[in-house]
Amino acid sequence: MKASEFKVRYDSNGKIDELEEFLDTEEGRVSLKALDAHWAEVMALAERYGFITQAYGGVATLATHEVVKRKLGTTKEVKRLRMCNTEMVRV
């Protein structure tokens, strides 16, 4: 079941979020753990393609190269690409 398929409803006690309730169950905790098991896979791809701008303790900031270059300039993007040892593709 996709996260967006869990309903949010209201009754006399207020808001009831089925996804929030699910995450507080053992099944929900197992589901999150299964998603987290893909973290290394995601980070390996982000590292391979040079999208990581910052990472520490299970949190990462990713950015496209276009945005980094536009916001920080070409010189800083060049330095970042070299530091990350990003494989450059010639097309």
C-alpha cells in the first residue's frame, strides 16, 4: 500500500491519520526499516553521480549539478566534482 493511500479522517476526537497510526505499529516499524535498508543503495548512486553536497549521520543534502553551478559558480562546482571524484561523461 502506498503512503498516499492511507486516509486522513476527522471525527469527534479530532484528526485521525491512518499512516501515522500505522507507523506506530510493529508492522509500520518493519516497513520503515525495509525502506531504510535501501539507504546505502541510494547513497551509492548519489555518490557515483556527484549529487551529494553534504552528508552526516543518515541525513544527506543532494543537489543537481546545474543548481550547484548556478548558485555557487563554476569554480566551486569544479572543486566539488574533483573532491567527489565524480565520473565525468563525455557525450
